Amino acid sequence: MHTRVFVYGTLKEGFPNFGTNTGTRIPGAFVTTDRYPLYLVGERHSPWMVNTFGEGEPVVGQVFEVKPEVLGRMDILQRVSAPDGYERIQITVRSQTIEPEDELLVHAYLKHPRNLAGAEILAGPLPEYTLEHAALYRKRAL
């Protein structure tokens, strides 16, 4: 059983944590059907899409079909079990490049709004996490 996952930050193809994402990419670019704030946060310049429905911009990203073991590795990387980690929730996206613009129900990693309290927001809200942003990113120290 594969799960469709929308990635908008470091898990995108060609980005710093793509090695964790060994899923199969659905061709094209996708965008959230709803607006979400996407920020660069903290000294690591981490991309945070915040679960504040209707604020920010529609966010551009990629969709992958991943096996359960890949989803598990993504959950670990995104620290879904930690209080300050990401939450994996379902959202809808649509293709920017393929017609018709059918909506897809996908999983995505979002931060809970409470995590913004005291966080250092360096940029945003942004419509897209770019390679320029990724060049500033620092992986978590082990």
C-alpha cells in the first residue's frame, strides 16, 4: 500500500533531505488548494508549513507515492512523535502542470501553530521553498 505525500521543503527532489524520500514522484508541480503560511524558521533555516488553514499562500511542492517503510523514515525525520515536531495530516493539492486540475488527497507534514510561539521567523510567508532557501538550511545535529 502506497501513501501519497506532498513535500514542500527539504524532502523535495534535489533538496537536502531527499535521500530519506525514496518514493516515486508523480510528475509535475503541485500546489495546495488552500492557503498555508510557509516560513523559514530558526538558526537551521527550516521550512515550516503551519497548520493555519486559510492564512499565507498556496504552497508549491511535489507529490510522491511512498511505501510504508519510507513513510516511517519520513515520520522519524520530521519528528512526528515529538511535541515540537511536525504533524502528518491530510490536505488537498492540485497539479500546476497536468490537466485537468483534479484535486488529490495527500499527506503533508505541517507544524502546529503553537510551535510558532517564540520561534525565530526568518522569512515568510512564502509561496515556495526554493534551492536558494535550501542553501541556508542546516541539518539537525545528531
